[in-house]
Amino acid sequence: MAFTNKEFGALGEKLAAEYLKERKYKILEKNYKCKLGEIDIIARDGGELAFIEVKTRSADPYLSGMYSVDRRKQFHIMRTASWYTEHKKLKLQPRFDVIEVEIKRSSGELVKIDHYKNAFSQTGDYARF
């Protein structure tokens, strides 16, 4: 089965959400969008609010998905997270994670999932809209 890029990414996000649910995360939002950007998954993990970027890659990727979450992408995620917590009036500790989902593109078979908790952190003031 051939996947379009959009279908391939959606499959990765679905598998990432299932992975999180198995680990007792409470999924609050999927593909959250606002005027500042998008966050793939927002989930509660105990007393923390995890803002999660999902990177789906073909088996044996040349470049790890973790490296594609550059400073510019981090900035957008942090600003969007700030917007989300302010508008939802949430007081949980924010955390920024990256989940890499490796899939065989030809079959859709899951190869592995790597979850990087606290993959990056806020180093500046991102709360300005």
C-alpha cells in the first residue's frame, strides 16, 4: 500500500497517541491549531502538560526526526503552548516532547517508537502574542 505524505504522518500520529494512552497519558488534544501554530498532541502526564511533536519516518531514516525540530519549530510550539495554557487556564507544568515513529512505508508496519521527554525547553519569553 502506498501512502501519501499526509496519510503517512497521520498514521504516525495515531500510533504515537496509542503509545501514550498505553502509558496512562490523558490525551487532551490532537492536532491543536490556533493563530500561532499547531501542536500534534497535547497530553497530561501526572502533574505535567506534555506538548508533543510527532515525527514520522520511514524505516532506516537518513536523518532522525529529533533533528528536524529546529529552534524555529521549537519557538512556534512554545508560543502555541503558551497560548493554549493561557486560554484553557491550566496551571500544570509544561513539558516539550518529541516522539519519533518509524514505520515501513510500503506496509505501514510499525518498526519502533522513540519518546524524548523534555526534548527542548523554554529559554526565552514566548508568552507574547
